Amino acid sequence: MNTLLEISGLHLNAGKFALKNINISMARSDYFMVLGPTGCGKTLLLETIAGLYMPAGGAIILQGRDITRLPPEQRSIGLAYQDSLLYPFLTVKENILFGSRGRGKAGDPQIRRHLEQLVEAMNISGLLDRYPAGLSGGERQRVSLARAIVKRPPLLLLDEPLSALDPRTRGAMQELLRQIHLREGLGIIHVTHDFTEAMQLGTCMAVLKNGAIEQRGAPCDIFFHPATVYVAGFLQGENLLAGTILTINGRRWFRQDNGPLLFGPLPLDCGAAIADNPGSQKRKMLIRAGNLRLGRQPPESANSISWTASVSRIALNRTHADVYCHGSGNWQASLSLARWRELQLSAGERVNLWVNPENLHIIPEN
Ligand SMILES: Nc1ncnc2c1ncn2[C@@H]1O[C@H](COP(=O)(O)OP(=O)(O)OP(=O)(O)O)[C@@H](O)[C@H]1O
């Protein structure tokens, strides 16, 4: 891997809060999402990388250079916040060039040329002579992004850059960020509490819990294979069952607590939790709603684990329908709109639910 940023054993004390043993390794081609609930330390992490806080321990290496103790202006890192303040008495153009002006680089022909390309690509060339007061939220956000990247930093840090935008502007900004990432060739660390955004943009992801990284990996992998109940909960894991792992004739099964269902045989790779720690122990099992199948007829495959339940309600979304059922527990299945229209389901109806063993994921209880 062509490493852009290597953070190892980073510790930061901030009053009663601490960032603990943060390890991140990313390439220039990575779009790294940091995900977590409010107060878990996302902003502090970005600000420590940017140099606004001095860590108590650990190292931050950017492009092979140890920047751990350097002041922010010597780090070559761009930082943009959700509500980045623009200077009200400066035009958009002056705002974008502000940092460069302070360092005597605003007249640099390379920066000027880059500014022209950037404002064109970000669709803000018509705003350059305006003042921040009359700009919309989406326009302000694009201006603060342009300010953060005009000097072509190798690393861009974004703190919830999309959360104040309406869904349509957010979609357009996501596309813009993707293009900037590819075209400008800069690594991005993007902080959010929205896991859909993390799934849509990220090539890698870290989930934070109380100042420490709880899980790190590819977004899709974390989505289907959360390592802990905390991560499964934060990623809104839909069917999270409590139960026990049993060994029957040398094969492992999951028995649902307070219910009749037995799931298995479990595949060997259904979660490190069992391989490491076999025996009859308490576990959680996750079935993502998209992996829970639903129909009027039982499944055709003999390998599927199936049971019956009643439809309690149906919630329509833009791209799919969530069908909530009750029977041997509470269940949520996600159907494509085409499948939902084909089935013509109604509340109270009896249906078959089923899941294939390869879609069962086991998580330790704690
Ligand atoms: N300078 C500081 N001194 C002391 N405590 C701080 C400081 N900055 C932040 N904190 C505390 O550290 C914790 C983490 O804050 P941080 O802003 O990093 O959270 P966050 O994950 O970004 O939250 P949000 O999603 O709400 O922005 C919070 O409890 C916050 O009050």
C-alpha cells in the first residue's frame, strides 16, 4: 500500500475525555470514514490530526514525515467543518484564497490556475465576487471546501460536511466529494454519524466508541459483519437475536432464547466469535433485513431455515419496503419495491420467512 497517513498509538487527554490508542493507516486512494455517535471523539480526532491539540502519546506520520509535534500551518492538511465560518467582509474569492494570502501565495500562478479549475468543477465560479451573507447552505459548504483544498493538501479532513444540507443538495455534494477525491488525488478523512453516508462514500471505515476505535474495515464488511453489539446497534442491525451456540454432531447451531428457532448449521466463517470460543455460550446473531427473505410459499432450497409469521406493518421507502412481522419473535425484512408490488402484502397476513445459513452472523454477547 502506498501509505499516505499512519497514526499509531495516539492518545489525547481533553478534560475528562480521552482518545485512546488510535491506529489508522490509509493510502492516498482511500476515502476514510470515521463514524460514531455524538460525543465519541470524532471532532477531537480530526483536530488532533490537524494539529489543534497536542497528543499525550503516539505518532502521526504524513507522507513519511513525522508531524506529531508540528504546528497546524506546517502540516499540509485541509480541514473543513460542517459550519465552517466564512469571513463576512471578504468576497467568496478572498475567502477561498485567505490562507494562501496569509502565506503570500495568493498571487502564485499555480494556485490561481487551480482556483479556476476548482470553482468551475464545484460550480461556484459565478459566486466569486459575492459576500457570504447571501449564500445558501450548499453554496457556503462548497466555498469552505474550496478553501480547504485550494492549496492541494495531500490530506483533507471533513467534519460532518453534509449534515446541514437538504437531501438533494447532500446527494450533489456527495458526488462532488467523490470527484474531488478522484480528480485531486487527495486522501480524505470524513467524520459523520450517518452510516448511510459512510457506506455511500467510504472505501474504509472506523467506528468510534468513547474515544477508541471499536471496529475498522471495509464499510460493506462492517455492515454485514459487525464485531460487537455496539457496532451492530449503531449500524441499525435489524434482526439481532439473543441465543446460545450449541454443538450437535460436531456442527454448530444457534438456538434462539425464548423461542423455538434453531439456526444452522453455522458456516465456519459466520463470525470469529465462535471459532475463538466454542461451547454453549451466550451470543447475539444478526440477520440483516436485506438477507431475510419473505414469501407466501416456503423456500425452495432445503438449506434455508424457515418459519412463519404475520405481517404487522409495512413501511415504504424510496428504494425498498420494510416489512415488519411477528411470529417466533419480531422481524424486519427488506423487499425491493418490485418484489413488494408483486406480493401485494397486507397487514395481518401469514407469510413464510427464511434465511440462508451463509447470511447468519454471530457476535459475542458483550
Ligand atoms: N477542548 C476540550 N476540552 C475538554 N473536553 C472536550 C474538548 N473538546 C471536546 N471535549 C469533549 O470530548 C468529547 C468528544 O467531543 P467531540 O467533539 O470530539 O465529539 P464528536 O464525536 O465530534 O461529537 P458530535 O458528533 O456531537 O460532534 C465530548 O464529551 C466533548 O465535550
